[in-house]
Amino acid sequence: MNLEDIKRIKGLLSTPQRIAIIPHKNPDGDAIGSTLGLWHYLNNMGQNATIVSPNDAPKFLKWMPGSDKILNFEVENSQAVRVLKEATLIFTLDFNHLGRVGQMQSNLEEATAEFIMIDHHQEPSDYALVTYSDVTMSSTCEMVYNFINFLGDTDKITAEMANCLYAGIMTDTGSFKFSSTTSTTHRIVADLIDRGAKNTYIHNVVFDTNSPSRLHLLGCALKNMVILEDYATAYITLSQEELDTYNYKKGDTEGFVNYGLTLDGIRFAVIFIENKEEGIIKISFRSEGDFSVNEFARAHFQGGGHHNAAGGKSDVSLKETEEYFVSLLPKYKNDINQL
Ligand SMILES: [Mn+2]
């Protein structure tokens, strides 16, 4: 953000605004952590802010202070619609394209409010008065910390905010191990702990909440893993039938894709998950090094994301998707293997 943007935002926030804060659909730790962190900050300064989420957040994020105040567009629709209509200022966090909010898209497009985007994904669209976009950032939570810092309010970060922001940085960096984690990230995280983030507690409530059926589903996923050493690639398939067998609940497959990368010599990991209800195969891509899964997902699987972590989908069957994927690999062999 440049000085002009900071001045503009200070000007906007110097008068009472009706503010809506929006995470992307299927919000993750970073989306919920950043929206809640900002929500506490704005309300503490006397603004009237409401978080409107396109759909529900997973259970392992519901410990975050304020999460019970999030409006769910799918469930509390009329209230959510009113908030968006009456808003004078809308913050969109952890996404940069209005297509990422699902059914809520038209409500955002018709809103008369000014938009402020805070996000770290590639290729932001041009819908905001202020676009704070930085793909080098570990997480939107790190950017919300910076945002508050730019406004000269670092000392106004409360323990509640610190816990939310810490959780988002922790989840989006794979517990501080992805290459987007910088020394600055660690300094920010240290400061958040000083301000009251309970780091051990957060790790426990986010990661150590497995159900027996989820661990059994993980066992199934690992058994299904196909390892293609020539392409330094490992991929997992999960059919709807398998998901049903293990009593799949939303969020259960979170992180499964990363197991492929823990194999020695594997640099590209993928998971294909059948979703009969939506008639699609949901796909997650992870890579190590120079190979861009963002470009791969954009080129072949109607998706995108970050350089080393992206998502996509396929409209053909699980089997056909798998075959198509394997057929693409020879073209990328050198890119994947490059160190
Ligand atoms: Mn994020």
C-alpha cells in the first residue's frame, strides 16, 4: 500500500461507516483469521463492521473469538443481503476475484459500497478503490497485521486479534514451513505471541482434533496414492464411495495432499476428490521448487492459486481426470524435476 492509499483509508475510517468484511467461499484458517482480526480492529475503533461469509466455516476454526458473530450467507440470507446492500465500505479478504464468493457474487457486484481488497493471490481483478495485493506475503493475516501497522495502530492489536491472526498465518504457511515464510513473518508471529496469541493452544485446537473416521479416511487416501518416480509426482484419488464409507465431513481431507511431498524425491503432489453432488472432481496441487502449480492449474484444470499451492476442478469422471492428468506429465517432466 502506498502513502496515498493509507491516507485514503484513514480518511474513510475517520467517519462512521457501515462495513462488511468478506472471506472467500469455503473459508480456510487464513480467510477466517484475517476477517475476524480486521473485524475486531474496526469494531474496537467504533466502526460498525459485520463479517458475511458465503458459507459456513469448518468446525476446527470455530474457537476463534467472534466466529459466532459471522453471518452465513447461505443460512442467514436476508440479514446478509441487507448488510451488503447497506454497506458503505466492503473489505474483501484472502481472494481477489468476485467469482470466489459463489452465490454472493451478484450481491457484491450490485453493492454501492467502496471496496478495499487485502489479498496475496496472483492476478488481482480491478474492482477495489484500494487494492492491497502482494503475492510475496505468507498470508492475508500477515497483510492485515501490516495494514493495522500502516495505520499506526499496532499497539491496538488485542489478544483476541492476535489469536485470530496467528491462526491464519500458521495454517497458510503449513506451520511456518512454506517458502513464503520470511524472517518478517516470524517477527510478526513473535509480536502476536507477545500480544496474547496462545500458540500452543492454537496448534492443538486446529490440528489435534481428528475423529477416528478422518484418520481412517487418511489411511484410505494413503493406500490409494500413486507414485510416479520418473515425474517426481505422487497423486491421491478419493471416490465418493470411499468418502461415504468413512463418513466424510467437510474439511476432513484438508492437508491430505501434502503427504505426497513428504516422500523423498517427490516434488509434485496432487489429490483428486470426487464430488457427486456438484458433479465435479475437486483437485489440489502442491509443488516444491520452481514448478508453478498455479500455471498448471490455470492451463489444464480451471483453477489457480499460488506458485506452490493451487486448486482446480474437472468435469469428467475420476478415472478420466486421472488419465488426463497422467497424460500431461511428460510435457512437464523437466519443469517438475528442476531443482
Ligand atoms: Mn491465504
